[in-house]
Amino acid sequence: MDEHPAIRIEGETVTRFMDHVIREDRFRIHLNGELFIEQIASHGHIAELGAGLVISEGLSDSVERVDVQGENIYVEADVLKDRELEYRTGGGFGLKFPPKHVYSPLIIAPAEVVAVTRAIESETWRKTGGVHCSVLYSQGEILAQICDIGRHNTVDKVIGYAELNGIDRSLCCIGCTGRQPAGMVSKDANAGIPVVISRAASTNLGILTAEETGICLICFSRNGRFTIYSNPQRILGIMEGDAGRTGEEEEI
């Protein structure tokens, strides 16, 4: 975070103060020696960003090595045979390949959904209001909480955290503050994440992607309640009970 002088107006009261603002930087991700993408992101967990993006974009199932040199991230990975690399810029770009199917025995309790949701409200968000946050959860523990200016970056970074720390992604949930369109859900599918929990909404294609890839997609998770859009069998007791409110009246 940086600090920047600002002026707050409340009615007739004028207050000058130093405000906390989030930093925005550009990073270059190289895959096997070739420049792959320039990505706008926040500082912090830069190696995880490179590792996670390669996996979440379906280019490889794992990475062999990540080296960070300034604003350059060098990733070495065994790229899948049918994946062709081309230089790209920006974030949130569309996937060229169909997302993978998720194979996992994971079932979690509703109380765990609530716990993951609580964990995605970060101190950085409270101070700046300018970041998204994702958390990595497995077997009763929050393993990582990572903030970034881009919601897609936060997912890449927690996926990268799992990869670099040898964590079994098929037993993990990801909690995220951001919306869940098809591109976001596809990232989780390529990483083998079986449960995605968001405070925000999805889209029709986000839900369809979750249904087809075996992901339990949960949105509008707030204040102890949530809406399940796909694969509810991954939530303990839901198939036998009442899935709850649809969330259609929720403000996006």
C-alpha cells in the first residue's frame, strides 16, 4: 500500500489527511524462456502469480520452477501438447481451450462455507477499498489469503500458492470477493478446485461452466447465508434438505 494526500468532504466539514491506496504495477510473465503475457497486478506473491496463471489458463498441470527478477516472472513448466503459446497483454483475457473436468471426493459442511466467506474480508480491503481478495481453504484451515487489484489475479495467486507449497488442490476450496463469469470459473476448473465460494454474483455461462466441470459454485455468500448454483452434492446435507434462498433479491 501507498499513502496519498486527500481531502474528505462531509457536509460542511473539510478534512485533509493521508489516505491508504493500493499500488498498481505491470509484470511480465515468461514461460519456458518466451514472453507470454504482461499482467497488471499488485505487488506481493509474484512467484505465485506466475505459477498460478500457467495452471489456471490450462497450459500445464504443474510448474517445475519460478524465478522472479524485478518485474519479470520466469516460469518453467511442461506445456501440454495441444497448447500453443502466443503473446498477450492485460488481465482477464479469454481462454482458448475448454476447461478441464474436476475430479475430487471433497464434501464440505455449510459452516465451512460461512468460515471461508468471513476470511475473504481482508485488512487491506478495509484500509483501501481498492482490492479483491481470494482465500485458499482445505481441511479446516485457511492456508492463504491474498489481495490484488484484479479478481483474476487473486485466484491465480492462491492457485500458485497451492502449487508452490505442494498442496492437493482437489481437496481445496477457493473463496473470492469477485464475480464469477465463465473465465473465472474456468481458472478453478483447470486447477482442479472443486468448490468456489463468492460474495458476489455469477453469470449464466459461469454457472454452466461450473455445472459441466464438476465445480460446486456458491455465490451471494453473506451474513451466514449463500446460494448454490451447481453440484450441490459437494455440500453436506444439502441434497436432503432445503437449499435456501435463491439470492435473486440480493444487490450485486
